[in-house]
Amino acid sequence: MLSRLTLSLFVLLGVGVIVRAEEEPLPEGHSNHGEAFNEGPRQAGYLMEGQGSVDFPITTNSTEVQALVNQGVAQLHVFFYFEAERSFRQASTLEPDHPMLYWGMAMSNVNNAERAKGFLKVARDKAEAAQLSRREQLYLDALSAFYKEDGDDKSRRQGWLKGLEKIVQEFRDDLDARAWLAMVTWQNGRQDGIGSREAVSLLIDSVIAKNPLHPGAHHYKIHLWDKQDDTQALESAAKFAEASPGIAHAWHMPGHTYTNLKRYADASYQQEGSARVDHAYMIRDRVMPFMIHNYSHNNQWLSESLTKTGRLNDAVLVARDLVEQPRDPKKNNAKSGGHPQREGRRRWSEALITFERWDDLLDATASGALDWSDEPIEEVKRAYTLGLAHAARGDLNLLDDQIATLKALLPPTEEPSDTAKADETKTDETKADETKADETKADDDSQDKPKPAPKPPGLDSALAELEGHRLLLTGETDAAFERFGKANGMRRESLARLLLAAGRTDEAVAKVKQAVERARNEVAPLAAQVEILAAANQIDDARAAYLSLREIAREADPDLPVLQRINTLLTTWKEQDGWQPPALEPRSDLAAASRIDLNTVGPLTWSPFPAQPLEGVDTDGITHRLEDYRGQNVLLIFYLGGDCAHCMEQLIAFSKDIDRIRDTGTVVLAVSTDTLDRTVTLKNNGEINFTMPLLSDPELTSFRRFGAFDDFENMPLHGTFLIDSQGNLRYQDISWQPFLDVDFVVSELSRINRLLGRIPGPVAASR
């Protein structure tokens, strides 16, 4: 009888198709509990600091289970769903038949209905044999109403709300039910209208009265009043991070309140705290940035807020960090709007434009640091930013190059042609007849012609602004400002400066006033107003604007070009009539009083963490140690033995492309769960040439060390790791299925080399 190893190889060689018999185990890496358990955290949970204080009693005699449940519920309230699921999973290792632990896993998957339903089914199945309390049964019923198969979205949401209401009615001291009732009322209000926002706010206040630091209460109050009346949430904005200091989202959410109130320094403080907490968590628990679903959102917003307060250097640092972080084919790729690399490029270039750092912008592009992709939306942004820099330097030829790049992105129908010019001489009747004929022909041809690519957003505005700059440089002033009028994305203070330079002083003053009104409490437009008012000889108004600027620019970088120019103005004023501003008063509001030193929270930016040590013997008896490969990259593949058909597919894919991988200066090592004897049999199979060393780890020591192990089910997992030449872990994929994207690996290794300034030579073939 053929071994499973031989069968796996035959399948991959096309010799035959093997169908898994029902009595055979699931494919390697798959959870034995069902599909819902494949995803999510599969490493052990623990009691973490700063998650929030709640009391959510369940029927248990285990203090550890209760502590993990309390932690999981607190994490649910702060939308820390990945770790909430881990908390409930960890508790289930102690009490695997407790239905409420699977209820908690379902609650942790609000963004994945199929997984939530899978966990909820387990919870209901286990509830049949469990002795649930009335309160626990009501929680299970309420969530079941939300995920019922029949009924429309509105009825399901109402069922969830009514279920929570019933808990509140029967258990008046259940603060979590009250908080969730407020949350669901706010969420349902998006579709149906919230009714009385004040009534929901009073419900939240009743929770805070009993638990002043209830994380859910402060969280939902911020959401409730977001962009409605944010002053109502100021107390919660000041308290939320204190309620759950170990969760980044608790720091981030107050940034909504402060941003809406144009308090950008406070918003920056909160968002910076969020970034630092996230980075401390990533380093401690070895988590990749792209694994946190709102990480990009938090950090691009931080960069934007820092720019508005004039903290340009930190804004660029945060944005650049987003660009340079690990990529991922699904969660951080060039085509995905809103993911770290694209958001980082956007905020980085915007920050440099805002404060006229043209040389920095050109250098970041020329060096490849900005790493623009070839997606049309980014091609527009790249050409636009470069065009502005060349215009500022008066380089007409290079500006023309960027204008040409933008025009090339216009859909073909928008290109002027001789036919279009000839149409201008035709009568309306002729045009009407031809239009009708064209429509008929278009209907006939519609099945044959591909639709033209849509125009990238922002293209028209970018082209209008660059063409306006070109007209200015060639002395066509009126035409230039007419063209600027079509550039709806143009910064108003930039236009005001151009109006001033063209001698249109009154228009410049009016435009910069508009800029300040539209971008209240932002450093860049207010600084421009100081300059323009002074140039217009409106000295008293310029000095008043400076006093406002000084208040919001307390944390601004002093070397900003605009601030250096204003310092020259201040010197002139002092020399002319002795004017100097009074001393700044210290801030004394609630937000300022609650601040701590953020350096104690965690690092501002992400950095790769050192790879764990690894040592193993290959099929030739050679010992490989990770530390021996310093100076070279290492691609480390953990596979689940020769019986795993998908693992064989992975090894074959990477074996076929081994030369491309080695050309990036990378050594490939594959570590197996098999014994060394079985690994030797696989290596010497006589059919497939595995071109990388195959190491044996039957004790799973390295699997556990690298986290390629399911602690809940005590089983190994597939793992792919990229380790740079300095020994730092740059990328990891740990999953129930093997990673097969060779092109991504080659691309990411090449990018890592660029980040480290390496020009690697090819790695010699392994023995």
C-alpha cells in the first residue's frame, strides 16, 4: 500500500487525484473544531495589563476563567476584537464545554458574520447540556436573534436590541448590558435614526455613575456625539485612555472628539498614544502591523494631525513608517486604498507640500523612499507632487514632464482631436443626426469594445493646478489664475501667496482669510496669513494673527521655513517699534491636566523585532543556525511534513523559483515536523527536487518558538518568515494553510534590501 507521502507526491505530479476519505484526519493545520476556528488567534492568551475594568460574571468556579472573561468583555467594549477572541479561546482551554466562552468568540467577530455564526452554533449546541443561568441564556438568545438566518437586516438588529433590553430589565445591575444597549441604539440609528441622542447619553451616564472608568461607556459616548455635538463627549475623551490604557483604540477614539473641535494638539496627543501602545503590543507579542485592522487609519490620522500642528518632522516620521512597514498580499498591497503603504505616501507628500519642503519631496521620490506604485491614483499623486516642487523651483522643463504624465492618464475620449475641432463648425441639426447614428452604432459595438478605464480621482484638479503654475512661469498671469480656479484641490494659502506675488494684494488677503476660516486652528494657513497681512502693511492684523498662531503652534518645529520667515518679521517689528508678544499662559483644561509622558507608553514608530533563535540538522547532517546567516536574508518555511499535500505544493513552488530568491541574497530553509529519517526520505524521493535544505523538528521546538503552533489544540501550523540580513523579522504568515505567493516573497525581499541599502550578491546553491 502506498504511503501518504507517496500519495501526496503523486497528486502534485499529476499521477492521480486522491480524495480524502471521511475517516482520514483533516488537512494539516486545520482546526479540529470546525472552519470558524481556523482563523483568528491560535496562540495562547494571557491576562494583559490595562485592558479595562468590568465585571461580567458567568457560571464558573475558576477564578482564571472569570478573569479571562472579564478581560475579553473589556476588550469587546474597546473593539479589540482579535485579543478578545484570544481571551475567550484561552478560557475555553480550561472549560471547553462552557457555552458563554463561544458566545464571547462570536461577539469578537462582528466583522465576520460567518465565523460569528460558527461560534454561536457551538455555543448553542453546548448550551443544551450546560446549566446556564437565566442571565447567560438571555445573552445567548439576544445574540442569536442578531444572527438568525431568516429575517431582514432591520429585524435582526431590532432582535439584538430587544434582547439587550430584556437583560437590562431583568438585571438592573448589569452595566455591560446597559453599555451594549447604548451601543446598539447608536449603531441602529445609522439606518433608522437614533430617536433621542440625549436619552442614549443618559443611559451611558448611568453606567459611568456606577463605574467611572467603564471602557464601553466612554467609548460609546464618544461615538454617540461624534460630529453631532462633540462637546458632550469631552469628559469621556479625557477618560477613555485612562479606562483602557493598554488598548490603542482607547487612545485613538478621543482623537475624533478633539479633531472635530479643531483641537489638533489634543488630537495628536491621543493618536500618538494610540500608535505607541500599538507598537509596544506588537513588539511584546510579535504582531505584524497589517494584522491590526484599524492600524493604518489610526496612524495616517496621526500624521495628518501632526502636520496641522506644525510637527512636520514627526508627521513625516510616522508617514514614512507606514510606507516602510511589512507589506502583505491581502492586507497591505498597492491596490488597496486605506492600507499602510498608500496612506503613508499620501500623508508624507502632503506634509512636505504643506510646509514647502520641496527638496525633501524631490529627494524622497528620486531615492525611491516614497516608493510610489504604478496604480493610476498614485501616478496622479506622484506627478502632482513633483510638478509642484518643480514649479516652486521655476523648472519649466521638468514641470512640463509632469503635466505630460497627467495628460497621459486622461481617458482617450478626453484627448482633443482634429475631429473634435471640426465638430465645432457643424450645425446643431447635423450634430443631432450624427449623435443618433453614433448611439445606434455604440449599441451595436458595445459587446465588442472594452470599457475605457475610469479617470483617476483628483486628475482634473492636479492638471489644472500644474498648468496654472506653468502659465505663471511664462508670464500669462490672468490665464494662470483662471486655470487655478479649476483646481479644487489646491491649498488656499498657496493660492493666496501666488496672488500676493502677482500684486493682487486685496485678493490675497481675502483668500488667506478664507483659508484660515476653512482650516481653523491649523498652523500652515494661519502662518501664511501672518506673512500676507504683513506684506499688505496691515501690521496690527498681522500681529493679532501671530498671537493666534503662537497659541496653536506651541509644539511646531521651529525650523519650518514659514516660521523662520515669521521670526524675521518679529525681529523687524521689535526693531521698528519695540513690539514683542506677551508670555504664553500654560494650558489648564482637562485634556492638558490628564497628559502623561508618552515616551513611557511605547515607541512612536514600528520597527522589526529580532528573529527567534533557530538550530536544526538537515538531511545531509549539516547543522544550520540562524545566527550563522547574518549578512544574508533568510526565508524560513515551516511545513507540516511529507504527508501534507499543500506543504508539498509550497515546497515545489519555492524550489522552482529558488534562483530568483537567491538573487536577492537570501538563503531558504524549510523546517519539517517529520523525523530526520522521514525528511531524508522526502528529500531523496527521486521524483521532485527540493532545492532548499530540509531541516527536521519533530519535537516542534522551533515551531513553538516562532509561533507556528496552535496552543489551543496543541498542533503545528504553517509558517513563512522573512528575516533580514541583520537578523530581524520583517514578515510572517502563520496560518492553517501554507503561503504560496513566491512573487510577493521575491518583491518583499528586494524591498527589504533597498530599505537596508543593500545590493546583495546571489546566494550559492545549498548543499
